[in-house]
Amino acid sequence: MEKNINVTLKIWRQVGPKEKGKFETYKLDNVSTDSSFLEMMDVLNERLISERKVPIAFDHDCREGICGMCSLYINGHPHGPDGEITTCQLHMRNFKDGQTIVIEPWRSAAFPIIRDLMVDRGAFDKIIQAGGYVSINTGGVPDANSIPISKVDADEAMDAASCIGCGACAAACKNSSAMLFVAAKVSQLALLPQGKVEAAHRAKAMVAKMDELGFGNCTNTGACEAECPKNVSISHIARLNREFLSAKFKD
Amino acid sequence: MAKKKETTEVEETKIDARIPEGPLAEKWSNYKDHQKLVNPSNKRRLDIIVVGTGLAGASAAASMAEMGFNVLNFCIQDSPRRAHSIAAQGGINAAKNYPNDGDSVYRLFYDTIKGGDYRAREANVYRLAEVSNGIIDQCVAQGVPFAREYGGLLDNRSFGGAQVSRTFYAKGQTGQQLLLGAYSALSRQIGKGAVKLYSRYEMLDVVIIEGRARGIIARNLVTGKVERFFAHAVVVGSGGYGNTFFLSTNAMASNGSAAIQMYKKGAYFANPAYAQIHPTCIPVHGEFQSKLTLMSESLRNDGRIWVPKKKEDAEAIRAGKKKATDLSEDERDYYLERRYPAFGNLVPRDVASRAAKERCDAGFGVGNTGLAVYLDFSEAINRLGESVIRARYGNLFQMYEKIVDDNPYRTPMMIYPAIHYCMGGIWVDYELQTSVKGLFCIGEANFSDHGANRLGASALMQGLADGYFILPYTIQNYLADQIQVPRLSTDLPEFDEAEKAVNDKIKKLMSIQGKKSVDSIHRELGLIMWDFVGMGRNKAGLEHALEKIKEVRKEFWSNVYIPGKEVDLNNELEKALRLADFIEIGELMARDALMREESCGGHFREEYQTPEGEALRNDEDFSFASCWKFKGEGEEPELLKEALEYEFIHRQQRNYKS
């Protein structure tokens, strides 16, 4: 049932990538437990605006858990304490009256802070640009049913393809590794006959780009999987490693 | 097939859609056979700006870059993958007829025209149906993991307004998978340097030089700097303007500003009143609410929609004294199955939305506000088992549970209609060119193919059809004459003037320093739109809305407060610029709805309905696309009409009953 709670927010504020940031504390009363976390942030921003202060910058767009735009490290968890969801789907009923909530941006050298809670995740785009595709042009492709694909493989490819590119995996990782993100794409395409043709090249190119952009190495702690809002499994990392090693052996 | 041309006499028809000659099924082939092309060495010398990276924008940018054009692609988010096409859930239509249930290009064409309540252009819709199959082939080749049968072939499901299963899907995330397919193609071209990507940029004006679109003014959303970009042609795929209503299923940054900029530079705004209210959204729950969440139409494959038969039961439920599960079968009114036996729960969206409003207005609504109906899966769970339902809709059920804190496997979901999609948009001809030369408009942003109502799973089809298979052809017919035009300098006076106008507008907004936040004024606009320009419209209400919108405009331009600096990252300034344009769109919508004295598709005028409460069209007087032409700030726009001629289809009262 709906009720109202009072919370204390400790929010990271930082004007620019090179400026020094710090936590600021805000008290917010009468927050409906039916409101989403970002709606709570909206309420706070409306208050700051009414006090002629500069509102807190944070990324968000679809607010239904699919665009991957929202981020936020909430009480030590990317996308907050609830499982299998993004911050925009997190609701205030997960918090207690009187609780202090600490809100930080993604912390990763490869995701520089733009302002407050906004970070630059352009590195993920660059990794995809390095090989996260099937090299075909528009038109001139075979009929969609000309190559049967087993349902098991198609479903597993779909699970990998569920990745929303939010960056929670890299933010959760103590090494700031992007292995789960890279693995999801490599695995999706390696499972499908259309992507198989370039699988070896793709694995090498995407891993090389990931290393170049400053992401750390994978030490199999599994934090990425635990925090992934879409439940992408680390078994895809195993497949990435297999694809990568077999590609290297062929060299 | 009726051969006699059915046309409405439209006085002074000034609008020419440039539809190719010949029989319907041959028009597109004829066009492609005879259009002008640009040779490979010239393509490299031609620049194309594409605004937007949704299904239409990303597929167009990728396809044109593959062909050899030099493309500049702009997106408002931090990455092209975040465009709101990503949120489309249910599926994409195509006339493959894989299930062998009688589908064909003609049938998809017919269903789309009928679904649009005979307010779309025959030639465009036929072309859309024709290229639909190629889209599925293209996406599979990209590695889009569509749902498959155990035999390894593609699976289909059914959607509203069709009696065949022609919808391809990838769980409840079809839009995501299709967009990621287009994004991967786009990324490949970015990696090759054929597309230059500008993310976190927002278009603020289109630059016209000697009557042709030659570039845009865009604001870098990180630095706040206003910048200039030249191109030989400009393509806008900026999505719909549903956020005029404040609460909608659109993303927070979705807006109609690019459309308004084009309109003010001479592009006609067509059928602004045609907005789709989607029947299955999670009901509004509080004042702090920032957006509405859609529950996919695919749920209507297995979910049954009902309200209590007796008012006492509805009242008891609203008061929290009874629960949905307390009511026996014969105490429930499955009103869609009752009213529309042939299509049942799978009637088109406009019909389902109005039926829900009718029941709630009559006092049978549930939820604590009375503005909700049930979507019940208990019968399907009993028939198929919970695991089957979980496999089909698991992610949607999870999303519902996270938002509402209620388990839809145990108790029925509660849903209510919400604004979702805009059929109206910038007018384009058969080539997807607006009334401004060199300015093209694709995807939801244009008005083209859905008439007065869009069928489910057709938005993805249209966006990708425009971007992969139509625009890359038709734009060449224009560019073939532009090969002599050099890359123009952005120091030309036209660029100066456009940039100055943008900067002046920003300065003016920043200088108001009033008392109200942007969102608070936007909420006011949204309430007016929902109450008077929403599901049920009438003359008095629309006139009232026009007055109220004037007041909102005045309030906005005299009392808005925008904190922060002008040349800096400033989210409130971004929102204010968008709201200024939403106010214009709201007025256009109300004006168009007032002008159209008939009911058709998503546009329902209460004065014009059949005795059974269905939409009553007036083909005599209103079989046209209304094209609004900007006449200057503060002036009334001029109404131009594109007559809709039905040469191949016989128009009827839509019937989903038998």
C-alpha cells in the first residue's frame, strides 16, 4: 500500500570532468512509496528549482527499463538495491522511512563524469563500432527462413542480446572490466549462423578495443552478472573467452 | 477490388503527392525503374544530414552511408542505441505468410488502410506492405534474434486489426532488437568513417538557402554551444509529439521541436489531430508521475479485458472492499468480446481505448481512481500453464509487478489508455520529401502511412521501410540534380540568420526569470490536452482548449524560470525549448480536431458517432489530409487539403463485429 516516507539523500555533485566533486546532503519529506526513484529525483529537482538552485544532472530517457540511459550507483549498487531492474524501474517502496540514500555516478576510468551523476559512455559505442555487427549491406540478403536456427540457440542469442548497454557491469566491477558487455554481443552473434562467419575477427577486434579504451581485466568475481539489470549471464564471458582463444590459435 | 475511383471533391486542391502512374502493385517498381540515380563517384561528394537514430534514422543513415553518401547523424541521447524505438515491445508486421493463414501483400495493405479508417494514401501503404518482407530478411541477416519454432523457422503472433498471424517478435523486446540491428549497421559505418555521429546534440532549426534545405542549427547539449552544419539534403526522423500531453508512453526527451522547426520553415504539418491512445497502459497513480508505461498489445493475444457487470461491484472494488478475484465469471463483463465478437480482445487500438473509456465513464471502472479496467490472464494460465505465459510475456509481467507491486499471474492487471503514437506529422509526398525541397521526413515524424489510426506492430515496419528501402532510393531522385552543388560554407548569411534566431530565442527564455518551473507549465498543458483533445473531443471542448492553450503560452513566455547558464549543460533550458514547441503543437492539434467534423480512427468527435457509439466518418467532406501551412508568428495557419483518392479499395464503415 502507498505511504509516505522521509529520506536523506547524499548526492554526488561535480561541475565538470576535471572539477573536484563532493557529496551534498538533501532532506526530502513525504516521498510516496509508489513513486519511482527518478520521480523522487524529479521532486527534489523541482524543489531546487523553486529555491532558485541548479538542479541535479542525471541521465534518463525511456523510464521503462529498456533504453539503458539511466544509471546511478545507489547505496553501493548500480541501479539500486532491487534486482533485475534499472534505476528508472526502482520504486521508493524499497526504502525505509528515515533511511539515508547515497547516490553516486558510475565510477570507471572509461566513463568520465560529465556533470553530477551523468557520465560519458561513448566507449561502449566505440567497442560496437570495432566489430559488434554482421558485415552486410541493406538489400540482397537471403529469405529470412532460408537458414533454420535451433530454438535453443536463438533463445540464448536473445538472452545475450537483451543487454541494454547501460554500463552497470563495468561500474560494478572492481577492475572496471567491460567483459560482460563485450561478451553479450560476441556471444549473440557467434550463436547465430549469420554472425558465425566473422566470429573470430569480431572477438579479437572488440577485445582489443575494450583494452585500448581503459577497461580493466576480468577476474571472474561475477559482480557484473549480479548487478546486470537484464540478467545477462557470465556464461557468455566463457563463450567470449573460447571465441577469443580459438581465434588467437588460428593466427 | 473496386475499380471506380472514389474521391472527395476538395476545392482548390493545391497539394500534389506525386504518386507514380500505373496499377497499384506496379507503382513502386515503376518508380524505381525510372527514377534518377547518383553514380558512385558523385555520392562521395554529397553530404546528407540525418536527425535521429531511431529505427528510421539509424537505418537510413546506415543504408545511405553503405551506398557511398557522406552522412552526418545527430542524436539527442548519449548513444544512438537509446532512441525511443528501443521501447517498442510487441512486434513487427510483414506479409510473409509463413503460417500459411492466408496473408498477402494485398491483405496487409488492406488491413492497414482499413485500420487507418481510410485516411491514408493508397500508394504509400501498398508500397509499405510490399517492402515489409524485405525488412524481416534484412533483420535476420543482421543477427536479430527473432523468436523461432522448434523446427528452426520464425514464429509469428497476431496483433489487433488482423485475422492472420503476421507479427514477428523477439520476446517483448522487438523494438530493442530491431533498433540494435540498425544500430549495429550504423556503428559499422561510423567505424568506417562513412557516418559522422553527433550524440548529445539537439536540432534547433533547419537552414534554407534559395528555397532548399541546406543544413541545420544544433545545440551541443554538453557544452551548450549552438553550432552550424551544412548538407546537400536534410532528413529528419525525430519521432512523434505525444509528449505534448506531458504524460505519455514516450521517452522523456521525445519531442516535436524538429517538426515545428520544419513547419515554420515551410513544411506542412499534416493531420496533427491524429494521435493514438493506446488501450493497455499502466493507469496513472499519482501527481508526481513523470510518464506512463505501456503494456504491449501482444498481451491481448491471451489476456481478456473486463470490468464488473454490476456497478455495486465496481464501487466495492474502488473502495477496496472487494477484489477482482472475488467476482465469478458471470459477474464479469468482457465488453470487447461482447461488442466485437469477430475480433474480440484484438480490436484495433482506437476501438479498444474508447470502449475502456466508455465503461469507466459509465461508472464501471476499477482501481482506486475508477480509471482502469482489468486485463486478465487466468483463463490463459489455466489453459496453457503459467510457464507458457511466462515464456511469452515474462518481461512484461515483471515490469508490471515492479511498478504496481502486484503479481499479474495471481490477480488481473489493471490498465487504462494513454497517449502513445502520433499518426499525424510532417506532410511528405510519395518520395518522403516535405513541401520544402531537399527536406525529407521519415518514421513517426512524418504523417504518411497510418491514416487516422495505426495498427499494432506497424510502426516498426514503417520506420524501417522508410529507412532501409524507401528513402535511400527516393533521395537519389533529388540528389541527382544536386551533384553540381559544392559543399557550402556555414558562414553564409542564411546560417548567420538561423543561428541568431536560435540564440535570440534562448536569450529570451533565459531572461524571463519567472516563478514556474518548465515541468509545472508542461503539466498544465498536458491536462488541457488530455481533457479536451484526448479520447473524446467536441466543439465546445476544443474551443475551450484553444483558449486555455493561449493562456498557457502567455504564462510560459512571461513566468517560466530556467536556472543555470545559457552556454552550458542545462537540462531545464532544453526542456523549455521543447515546451515552447509543444504549446504550438497542442494548438495545432486542437485546431485540426475542431476543423475535422467527423470521427475517424484515433480522432473521435463526440458529435459524430453511430448509434452504437462507433466512429462515424464523413467521406463526402473530409476524405483529405489536412495540411497546415505556417503563416507567421501569431497568425492563423492556412489549411491546405490533399484529397485522398481511393482507386483500389472501397471505403466502408469499419466493422470489427462480424
